[in-house]
Amino acid sequence: MSEKLKIKLSIANRIYPLTIDPSQEEGLRIAAQKIEVTVKKYEQSYSVKDKQDVLAMCALQFAAKAEQTTLTKNSLNAALEQRLNDLDKQIESHLNNDFL
């Protein structure tokens, strides 16, 4: 069982102390950096006064990207499965013809 790691992440001018598995640290730090960049982008592009609104827009952007990735993967998986089924049928057909 691995030791837990205590880290502090800064998001939108607030510090969030977390206790995590060491394997999660890099991913969480990268995610926090991406959030900070997105917050700054929204603050510069739009005259938003409330950090909660900016954070909500960030959350929406990241969630939409994750959902789109899932939809794309599902579509690719379905196409791949269909292609594999077609290839399987062709192989079976050739094998059946060879034994006749």
C-alpha cells in the first residue's frame, strides 16, 4: 500500500489541499495548470466579474471535450467492430470454400 501524498493546488486564486496517491500528482498538477490557463483566457476575453462564472465555463469546456472524445471513441469502436466482423465473415467464407 503506497503512502499518501499531501499537495496544494492553486485554482482561481484559491489553494486546495489534497491528499492523493503519488501516481495522481502529475495529472492533477497538469489539470490545475490547464484550468488556470483557461480561467485567464476567459477573464481576458470576456468581462466576467465572478470567478464562479469563469469556473463554470471552464468546467463546461472540459466536460464537453471529454464527452466529445467519448463519442468519437465510441463511433470509432463501432466502425472497427463492424470492419472486424466483415473480415471475420470473409475469412470464414474463404475457409469454407477451401474445404468444399
